[in-house]
Amino acid sequence: MIGYLEGTLAARHPSGLFLEVKGVGYRLSCSATTLATLPSAGERCRLYTHLHVREDILALYGFASEAEQSIFEALLGVSGVGPKVALGVCSAFTPDALRRALVTDDVAALASVPGIGKRTAQRMVLDLKEKLALPDLQVAGPAQGAAAGARSALENLGYSPSEVRGALGDLNPAPGESVEDIVRAALSVLARPMVVSGDGETAEPGS
């Protein structure tokens, strides 16, 4: 199996690109997420790959990061999701954004991807939470308390303890709030753009 290819981006095509590696041109299908990060034609790049084998075709898919490659392969394990739909999901969500949607059970956002209906989106949430070892907020809340459950969920999404402490400190969650409500609010705080002041300190816009 081909783990990755490194070569010159020869040209783009409607669904991906041609990558020249030592005189051989590989045709790869790529997500919009990957295409947006790649250099111009003629420059070198590395793409992590997935070879999809069917009786009548061999198709090679390329990804700018191993995280996106892993997400794509996990999606292929969901009933009703083939390579075209999985690539559509990767185009609509970065790996981190997809994990946030899964953790918060955002079925509506997942179902907005072409080719995915509500039932498929629900299956994605159930299957991928387990495959990607993501927390279940409805289970975490009663067992740990809402704030602790939210803290654990955010750290499992890849945020550092200091980032989580800052986000939860800004929120000061009320005793009756659910884990899901706290996580949604914290993700909004964490998504705020930061600006750098003249003295090198970072701050939120308007502060």
C-alpha cells in the first residue's frame, strides 16, 4: 500500500491533481480542504494517500495531512458512505471541525453535506465517536459533573489544559448547564480570532 507520495504538483484537475514522482504522473482525487493548502503547479509537496480498490477501478486519494487521511478512512467504515461522500465530508469539514460536530451531535451540520441524509448523519455520529475515541457528552455529564465532563471532552478534541481552563473561565458555567451546552459555548470562545498587540501580547478583538 502507498503511504504517501512526494513530488511535483504537475497540474490540477476538477476533482484533484496530478503529482509527478520521478517521471510518473499520479492522478489523485482530493478534498477542497487539501487543495486549499497545496502550493502552485511546479512546486513540490507531499500527499498522504488511500488506494481504493474495486473490481472495475483503482482510485487514489490524496490528503495534505495524516489527520485528514485517517478521517477519510474512518468515514469509509460507515454504512452508506463511499469515497465520493467521504471526500465531500472532508471538503466540508477540517478534521478538527468534524470532531467538534461529532462530539456535539451536530446531525444537521453533517446532513448538510451532499449525499448525506439525516439517518446517515446519525450513523456517522454513533460509529465515528467510537472509532475516533471521542467522548459522549450525554454519558460524561452525569458521571463527572457538567464542567468536568466538558473539560474532558475539550481536551479529547486536542485543546491544551490551559486553553480549556481559559475558555471555561470566560464562561463561568452555571450549575444547571449540560455538558453539551458548555462544550458548544466553549468551542465558540476557542474559535474567536486572536490579535497581537504592539507589545507582543495576544488579545481578543475589542479588548
